[in-house]
Amino acid sequence: MTGMFFRAQEISKSFPGVKANDRVDFEMATGEIHALFGENGSGKSTLVKTIYGLAQPDEGRMWLRGEDYMPRSPQQARAKGVTMVFQHFSLFDAMSVAENIALGMDQPPPRARLSEMIANTGERYGLPLSPDSRVGDLSVGERQRVEIIRCLLQDPDLLIMDEPTSVLTPQEVDTLFATLRQLVAEGTAILYISHKLEEIRELCDRATILRGGRVVAKCDPKEKSARELAELMVGRSFSAPARAASATEGELLLEASGLSLPPVSVFGTGLTGVSFSVRAGEVLGIAGVAGNGQEELAAALSGESRASGSLRLDGVELQGKGINERRRLGLSAAPEERLGHSAAPDMSLTENAYLTAAVRMRLSPGGIVDWSAARSFAESVMHSFDVRAAGPFSAARALSGGNLQKFVIGREILQTPRALVVNQPTWGVDAAAASVIRQALLDMAEDGAAIVVISQDLDELIEISSTIAVLNGGRLSEQLRVENVTRDELGLLMGGAKGLREVADAAA
Amino acid sequence: MLRLEPRLEASRTWAALTPVMAVAATMVAGAVMFALLGKDPLVAIRTIFWAPLFDPALAAYARPQILVKAAPLILIAIGLSLGFRANIWNIGAEGQYVMGAVAGGGAALAFYPLDAWWLFPFMLFCGLLGGLLWGLIPAFLKVTFRANEILVSLMLVYVAEQYLASVALGLLRNPDGAGFPGSRNLQTYESAHNAELIAGTGIHLGVVTAALAVVMVYALLRMHRTGFEIKLSGQSPRAARFAGVNQAVLTYFCLGTGGAFAGLAGIFELSGPSGQLSIDFNVGYGFTAIIVAFLGRLHPFGIVFAGLLMALTYIGGEMAQFMLNLPSAAIQAFQGMLLFFLLSMEFLTRYRIRIRRLERN
């Protein structure tokens, strides 16, 4: 095979119970940014792992520069000029940038020489980084730079990037894109994995779309709308959530003032004086880059951790009250992690329905569990939110991410709490399910509930929030009407600007 | 080529089959071992598994003995299973068993030779309390100082044994015993004697209590919120916190129940089959019950089956020892095989074996 820089033919790979890749054909030219996208479980990761030598296909062949290519390990892949930046970084917080980079190299040069190389590469690609900084002190965006420079130092011909922007502010995304374009101009091929369709349209020259382990489409993403791309991805059309035109906001329902929580570890995030207020019918969106205290805030609101400060629901102080007492009073929560936090993986949907609904739905009066009532409640959640499962006896583990998320969110909504806190409600969820969930949250607000949505997806927040605030380093910015704020302003707040005035200064 | 593949979901069929297959495999491997020792393997296996139950000459003695041995094993194991399901590891049931016997026996002997209807229930209550309090020590240390309950409960076994030795030689020594160590024999103390309910069957109140405990725990796990909390904490601690489970209360409950059941087993044994509080009163029921709990897959009815099976191999093993002149080490090895096969077969519930032809190239 000549002409194409990289080519894969009829790649198939099975895992117990699932065909992850099914005769996937795929090729890339030098100097192109090629998008690979699809829903969770569509086989993206498996294909990429195959290319990077982390997995071997059951069948199929690959060629790199026209030669047979079948890496048995990442070392072999790197020797052939293929490198990868993972979504989850493998960095040691307590070590310096240079030490971390040296650890990831097969043959690291002497330290002084390495530091020089890091500085030079950083300068050349607009990725400023001090080789001696401790990684624990860096922002998430800077940590990603460490990973990218680690790859660039190996002079890659093919760079694989797995969901690189999920941890970045909009400004950091722009910087990253500039770097990637420069690399491509110098002849590197980039395989870009993402599910953010707008980004793909902006950055990529070609796209390969996977669904259920198969290639379902190849296209030029610039010629399609984000909507068309999404429909290719999920294989059917769906509607965007609609907010009622006459959304009115009522009296103050949920009010936090000065919530603080010490960090659990040296590099962990605590909460410092978090204050906000949410009216009946209002959706408060809390934006922020991952790891800035989202999980801590969700736990402090749900009652899983004991924060100092005040949290009132309709005037009633909730501090000092446990999670079930808060549920009884009308504050419910849906955590980020579905398996193992919102739901017990090996328990049935009936048992998982009982898990949070015991109090409000009175499912165990006097301690004796009314399992038939729990089962009917599980069934009504499944029915109302179109949860696809064999039945209420199915184990939570057996459901797809989107279906389980619909179940755990629906479980809270059908208990009709007065206020609901959700963390990352559509994380790792297919587009159709995400749209169902967002619509349900909006409907709930319309019925007079106060809703707090913590999310790293800025588009999602702009779509459903009435007010928005940004969490950065455990501090919450002032709360702004969503119509009075721009993406750029939010981006600056996510990057650490203290308030709107500073944002205005930065813009000037 | 053989390959192991993890199963998506644990196989229910295998989960039900493994104990049966483990017993079958133990019989085969045991037969080989007995043959190597120069005994007729069929006779040996028959003596262990069949004779105690059905041999016309032996069953009359052996059947009641099986119940007598199985009852404390089941009662202790059923209490332990609650904690094990919640990831709370009480390894010290042996100590709780001893302390139950000492507390209950001490209470009864304190009133010797009183003849009163309330003495027997009072003695049982003190036995329960002794085990309960001994079990609550590791619970308190775990909740308050995050001390590892495995170590604490285990070390308390040795404390309990020393205490038993001390009272058997001192405080509770039989004043009419001509200076021999050991307490008065409760079998001869009418109002404290845990006699057989139906003569010749081996059924004493401890057997009935064990059966009741099985049913109660089964109902608790099936129907009560606490049962749900126990299962949830074991499977998914974070989800348990989200469900509002109070981990401290659960720790006290599980270790306390385990201790109380072990204490009851201790006092039933002391006031019935054993009779006398002596240095070697405890024979390892508390440790064997751990095996019984896992052999029964922590399921109440499984534990009944496992307890009876374990008691059968004890009685059958003893018979094989004196009838066929087998060394006691061979019997212990045989019981060890049972455990080994059970654990290795359990692997099959989570993994499947695939036979694959080697790929070309």
C-alpha cells in the first residue's frame, strides 16, 4: 500500500459478550487531522489501542508508511513513530515536569539536556512549561502540556489524542488547536478522538464514525452540521431540549452560604466559601474544569460530607442533617459516578430504586422493605424515562451508560424533590439519552423545583441553565444570568479569573 | 490451548453447582490419597460419608453427634456471614464462643446449687452477653480508631483463651474436684443443664436456636432494611454512603450479632455436650465456622448444608480413624482438600475456560 501514510484493513476484535471492532477499515494521510468519533462503546478506544500496541486484533492487517505494522506493545509503536496522549494523565504529582517526562521516555537524555529540549519544544509549539515545576502545582491544562511535550520529544509521525479537550477551558482549547495545526503543517498526522462535534468541525479534515464496532460513515466534517454528525453517530434523529417560553421563577428555595470543606489530600481540592441561591423554577449551572471541587461540592450538598457554612432549603437549615434527612426534607442528589456511587453494580434495578427512594417513597415502613412497591417504583422509572433493560430484575451493571444514567436521574425526579443536585448528568451518555435527561431536568424546573447542574460541558450548561457560576480551585464565582454572559467570559473564569471585573480587564 | 476468560456476570448455575462438584472432587482425590496409604479407598470414603448416616450399627450413635457438632458451627457461621457480607471481618468467633461459655457458665455456677426456673434462661442471657461484649470490642476500636477488626478480633481469641485457663484453674474451679483443673460439670447441675429435648436424637436447645437463627437471618437479609444495608455495604461502600447507611452502626450490629451468636453457641455447648469449663473447652468451632460460612457461600441455607457436611466429615473422619486405623493427619488433609476444591471451583463462577486452537503464525 502506498499513498496512504497509515492504513488498517478489516480489523476485528472481540471481548467476552461484545464485538468491539467489526471489520474496521480506516486510513490516514500524512499531514491530516483525522477525527475518530462515536458514542461510548462504539469501539473507538479498542481501535486506538490496537494502533498504539496496547491490544492485538483478532483479525486484520495494518500498514504504516506502506510497511506491515502490528505493534505488540506501546514501545514498539513508539519506535515506529506512533505516540498517544491519553485522556487520563499518568503523571506523578510530587515529581517535577522533567522527571515526569524522563519517566515516560524509553531512553531519556541527561537531565540538563532534557530540560533544554523541554523548553525548546515548548517554545516552538507555543506550550510554555517550566521543566522544574512540580506537577502537583500545575493546572490540568498545563499537565496536558506535559503529556503532549513528552510525545513531541519523540518526533512522532502519528500522534493520537484521546478526548484532549474535556479538561480544558475554551481558551486552552484554542491554544491546543494552534499547536495541533502547526504539527500538521510540519507533516505529522493526528488522530483526534472526541465526541465534541463542534470541535471536530472546526479542527478536522476528515472523520471516521464508528457505531457498534463498525465504520458507519466517513465524511468531511466541515461539510456537515453538528446535528447531522450527531445523527450519524447515534443512527437516528432526536430533538434538542426545549425550554418553556414562559418559564417563571418563584421564591427562593435553595440557598448556600459560605460552604467550606478542607481538602482530603495535599493535592486535593477543598471548598472555600461557596455561596449561591436557586429559586423555584431556576436551573443553576455550575461550570468548571474537572478537579476544581465539583465532586466535593456535590457531596457537601447531598449530605455525604460535612461541610461548614449554611445550606437552607426553603428556609430550613440542612447543615448537620444526614443524606436521608435531606431527602426527606426535599433535597435529592445524583452523583457523577453511576456504577458504585449512584447505583450498586451487582444489585437489581429494584434494589437500586430502593437505594435512594426508601425515604421519600416510604418503601420500608418500620424497617420491613416493601419489595413489590420498590419494584413498581423501578418499573415506573423505567417506563417514564425509556430505560432499556430486560426488567426491574436486571443488574445495574448490565445496562448501557445512557440507560443507567436515565434510570438514576429518573429515580430522583420521580420522587419529586423540591431541589435536585446533579453532577455531570450526561457524562459518557449517548446523545439521544443526554437530550432526554436535559429535557427532564428542564421539565422538572418548570414544575417548580430548584435545580443545580454541575457539569464540565459548557454547551450543555448554556443550553439548560437560567443562571451560571464557575467553580475554580474550590471557589464559586458570582452567579450570572446565562443570557448576560459569553463563552469567553466563562472560559476566563474557568481559567481562574476572580470575577467579571477581572474578566473585563483581561478583555481590554 | 486453554484460556481463562472473565465472565460478564457470575454464573448462577456454577454458583449452585460448585459445592457439589467440590465434594465430588474431594472424594476422588481423597480416594487416591487413601489408596496410597494402603487402605481400600471405597471403604474409606464410605466410612466417612455413608456410614455415619446410614450404617445400621453406627448411625444411631453418629446421627445425633452430627447435629451436636453442626449446631454450634451453623450458629456461629450464620452470625459471621452477616459481617462477611458487609466486608466486616470477624475472625475472632472462637474468643467470643469462649467468653460466652465463661460468662454463662460463671453466672450459673455463681448460684450453685440453686434450683430455679429462671436460672437456665439467665445463664443463656449471660452467655449471649459475654459473646456480644467480646465482639463489640473490635467494633468499638474500629469505629473509634479505625483499628483493623481482623487483627483485633483474632488477638482477642488468645486473650479469651488465657482468661478461660485462668478461671478454669482458679475462680471457677470445682471446689469438690480434688484439686483437678476444671469447673463443676453443668450436666449434673439440674437447673443449668442443657439436656436433649428428645432423648437419643442429639437435639438440644442449641440445635433449635441454630435453626431459628438461620430463619431469622434469612428473613433479615430478604425483608429488612438492615439486610439491604449489609449487602450494599459489602458490594459498594460508596453507594452505601449515598444510600445513607451509617457505617458505625452497621459495624456494631455485625460484630455484635456475630459475637452474640458465638456466645450462645458457647454456653449451649458448655451446658450441654461438654458440661465442664476446662482449659481445653474450645476445640476450634469458631475458626471452623469461618470455613462453614464461606463453604455455604454466606447464604443461610448454604450454611446449614455446609455445617452439616463439615460435621459429617468430622464424625466420619473419626470413625475412619479408629475403624480403618487411618492417621488423623490424613483426615485433616481430607478436610483441607474439601476447602481447596471449593475455592478452586469457585473460580469457575467468575471465569470460563475456553479451549482454543493455537493461531497460525
